[in-house]
Amino acid sequence: MTGSAADSPEPRQVVILSTADFTSAVWTNKQHLAVGLARSRRVVYIESLGLRRPRLSPSDLRRAWARLTRSRDSPVAGREAPPDLTVVSPHVIPFHRSRLVRAINRRLLRRQVLRRVPDAGSAILWTFSPLDYGLGALFHRTVYHCVDLLHEVPRVPRQLVLSSEADLCARADVLIASSTSVCAHLARQHHRSPVLWENVAHTDTFSAPAHPPRRGNRAVFAGNLTPSKVDFALLHEIVDRGIPLELAGPSHTDGTSADRELRALLDEPLVTHHGNLDLAALAQLFAGCTVGLIPYELNGYTQGVFPMKVYEYLSAGLTVVSTALPALADSQIEGVHLATTSHFTDAVERALAAWTEAQAAANVASAAPHSWTRRVAEAEELLDALSSRPRERAA
């Protein structure tokens, strides 16, 4: 490793066990946190262990082959990556329900981690995965950052995730939850009260695009265009009312292909699909719209979701219209309007008609504190506090 952190006498090191690959098409808090922390300390980012049961589908087979043929210390070309960030693609067997496989994976993962973090006893594990195969025992301290109700994801071994999470919650030094619903889940299932860190945004990027276009009376949705998460019927209703719709994001992800309804939506003359955009291009797109959409299905998984796009939209001056996600209902954020599926399009029309520059400025101001700059500073403070505590358990 290179950089100032590597030259310091005290190895300020954190290992992030993620549930997403670093080069995923749409970044979430795992990658953003890793990049932010790597500016001041050494970070080892361990990519997804593949909790979902693989299928004999072309997408899953391509993903498996890419993982097998990829270098274990993956390049991060095309992504912002400080020199003190190392990405590791773990080689494990993605059939976690099997007790024998879990025993093998435990050995494999431990060996791979210790090869890259020989001084694990002085480092901190920051895991987003409830299944950590006991890695926490190797590290000085452990943080469990729960950002999803992963046990509700299709093809994930539900009972194994819940039992692993219970074990992790019992031994983690700090619990963090990304929404009030996730907080309630951890308190109810595992009798621990986590710190609430709702998802934040790169507010500076979205509030000040390089060349802001003229605002249009348009709605926008940015994110993974997956039928299991997005209610495409609502987007169809919006264009049926004559509202121009901008879409940004991959049209399939995690093995779910765009279905017939999505293909029909993309063929609509009022719909413009921009593909997957980086943050700067996304800020430009948002600056030309007035309403940001969160048309999520209401299911077991989305019960725990606090979308990252909430503060991205608001910091761009957009009014937000969302389905009634519990996390947003609990937070009651100014500029965010919740609607039932039967009244969603009506709410979008009202938001478009009511949008003003004054309201946009208020949205930008209210979103400003919810920035990655502040969140990384909070994470740094937490890590420093954990590092200062003497180690109380043997590896």
C-alpha cells in the first residue's frame, strides 16, 4: 500500500465487509464511506460474499465467472479510488445454507483477510454484512452497519441471516442503522439500540452543478430500474398524464432483467433514459427537473429502506414524491411528499404545479447538513474512539 497513512507509525486501518462489489453500477453508502475514509486511513474493502442463492441464469453465470477470473485485489479503474483503498474480491462458495460450505468459507475468508491485513488485531472491522463468518474475532473492534433488511431479499437464506445477525449484534461494539425501521428491527429481534444514521448525499455536487440547465416541468427517477423494487405501473401513469419523465440508472441488476413493462416504458416518447450516470452528470440532469420520484414497491425489503436519493433530490432543489415508505413517514422531511399508489400521479402533478425557486432554495438548505462530508467526519470520530479502547477479547 502507498500514501501518507501507510507511512504513519500507527496503522489507522479499517476493513469494510460489504454486501456490494466496489464497481457496482450504482454506488451505495458502502462505497462512498470506503472512499471517504480512505482519504485519512488505510481501507480494505471486501466485496460481497454473494448471499443470494445463485441461479443458472446468464447474468448469474457471468457474475460467477467474473468473480473467479478477477484478480483477488481488484483494480478500481473508472472509479474514484484513493491510493490507500484496496479492493478484495473474496473467493467463497455462494451456498451459505450448507453447514459444510460455511465451515469451508470460514477458513477461506479468514485466510484471505489475514493475508491482506496481517495486523488485524489493531484494525477495526466495519461490516455491512450480517454474515461475517466470525471475522470480528480477528479485529480490535467491530462495527455492524445495517442498511437493509437483508433477510427480506429474495433468494437470501433468511434464517441464516437472522441467526448470524443475532450473533453479530451480541458481539459488535457499535450498531448503526440506516432507517427507523431498521432500528426497530434490531431492537425487536436482537435487543440492541443502534445509532441512527440515515443515508446522506454528496450535497455539494448536487446543489451546484457545473453548468445548470434551465428548469423544466419534468419528473426524474434515478436508480436501479428493477421490477422487484420499482413500481413501473406508477411511471406509466405519469407519462400517460403527459408528464415528461427522465430516467437514469441501469435497466437490470442483480440478475433481474428488464421485463416487458419496463421495455414498454422506455419506448414511450415522453421518456428519456440516460443510462447510468456519474454524480456530476446526475446533478446536471436533476438541475433541469422539478420533481424527484421514489416510486418503490411496498414489500418486506423496502419496509427498511431509506433511499439515498432523498437528499440527492432535495440538494438539487427538487420536490420529492415517494410511495409511503415507513422510514420516510417516520422522518417527516420537509420537501418530501408521500402518496399512496392510487394517488401517486396526482401528488406528482401537484408538486410540479407548486414548485417554486423559493421552495427549491429551502430544499437545498435543509439537505445541506445531510452530507457525506459530515458523515465521514462522524465515522472518523467513531473509529478514533474505538481505536483508543484497549482490546478486551482474545483473537
